[in-house]
Amino acid sequence: MNTTTTLDVDVRRIGPEAAGDVLRIVRAAFGARQPLDPPADALRETEDTIAVKLASYGGLLAFHDDEPVATLILDPLGHSVFLRRFAVLPDRQHHGVAHAMVAAAVAAADGYADLTVLAREELPRTVRFWERQGFREVARRSPYVELRRPLRTAVAEVADAEAMRALGHRLAGQLRRGDLLVLTGELGAGKTTFTQGLGEGLGVRGPVTSPTFVIARVHPSEVGGPELVHVDAYRLGGMAELDDLDLDTDLEDAVTVVEWGEGLAEGLSDSRLEVRIVRALTVDELTGEEDPRRVEITPVGPRWHTLSLEELA
């Protein structure tokens, strides 16, 4: 059993005055990585170059017991804020510190459209970390992978299946006929559990279970609301097969949830909610039996201009 402790950290906004602390953490963290070719640009930083980078928009510094343990530099570019020199002291890694830094960066980038990072493709664990924090690859220019996280996304952290159902139940209160939800997440991530909460919130006839063997199920409303159409697109060969599903309802009169629907179900509507479920912590950060999830809900299209993300986070 993994007993790694999650550290309580205090993340503070900083400017050029903290260049010395930032440089020390950056050198320790980047210097402990495997050798790269070409070497990381961060290893050529000096206190002066760090101070210049901090002068425009500042950065973040995380403290544990008043000791600086992690840092990053905020670099706005257009509608995005790039996270530069993201670093955690080697002996404080795998304790949830990096996770706390990302959350603080989201808050610091208020008013911008998204966050962007550049990761080295030779470091797949680093790329996976960013993906678990809600970032998705948008470009690859060897040796760099560019990943971006939209800030319009509502992010909720759920501790267990009960909390996952509760999140689905809260979202159901904002749904109406014709709405489409596209769910992604690895096997066992909680997609069906989330949909069970939706069904409870919509007041449909249950039970809501995985539709794997029947591809799609229709759950009639018991309260005069929209039906719930629950689709498993894992075994579908393409959009045509999705269109050809023999459903006893019109999708314009139902709330439709498509599991494994990314890249397939988007054509069903010009507006949708993309719901992505991932493990919140890496294996190294898990403590005891806990295995929390991050649920990222991204509205796409004109239908969702009035969606209240605050009620979901």
C-alpha cells in the first residue's frame, strides 16, 4: 500500500524580488531530470534572466513550513498564459505540490482563455502529468509537446462514487431537451456512475447501467421531463453507425449521453458538453485507498452561454 503524504502548501504570487528562490528550485528540479539533447533551456537561467521574466506578469512560489519548494513563471501571450519554468524540488515531488501549483495557476490566470505548457517529448511521465491536470496536446514541434487547458472548463474533484453521482445530479438541473453530453475517460473512470447521477437528477426510470452490450438505452422520464438516451460508442465504427441507432425517441426531445464519444458524437449537435474524467493523482501520490477523480466539463457551442460553472466545481 502506498502511504505517500500529501503536503499542505501555501502558494503565493511573486515578482522579481523572488528570483533567487525561483532559480534555486529550477536548477534543482531540472538538474535532477534525465539528460536531454538539446539540454533544457532552464539550465541556462541566471538570477538576472529569471528576474526579467518575473518583471512582466510575475509567477508563483509554493511554501511548505515557510520553505520555498515549487515555482513557476506566468507568461501571458495573446489569450493564453504560458506556464514557464514549472519546477518542484526533487524531495518534494509526488506529494501533491505540483497539483496545488496548477490550481493556483488557474486562479492567477483569471480573465484569460486558457493555460499553455511546453513539455519535452522525451519525458512521457511529464506529458501524462499535464494531461491529468486537464491539458490536451495541441501541437508537437520536436522535441516539444504543446499542451493547453481551456479555462472555461469547470473542474470538479470527486473523492468517490457517491460524489460522482452528486456531481451528475447537480448538472442535471441545468439540462434541457436536445442537450448532448460527450463523456471520455479510461475504463472504470466513472462515466456510468456520473450518468447515474444525471438520471437521478432528471427523474428518469432506472436503473442506469453501462449500455455496453446493447449500445444504447432509453430511460423515460417519470416526472414529465426529457428522456435520457445513454449510448456506448466504444464499438461503433463511425458517425454513420451512431446516426443509424434504432432509438425509440427523437434526440431533440431527450438528453443524450455518449460514452467513449470523443471524435465521434460531436456531429450530433452544434452544442455539447464535453465531460472528461481522469484520475486526479498520479500513482505516486495516492494515499491508502483513496483514488479521487477530476471531472472536467467544457461547454462547446452557443447553447451553453448561460451555463453556471460555479455550481459544478
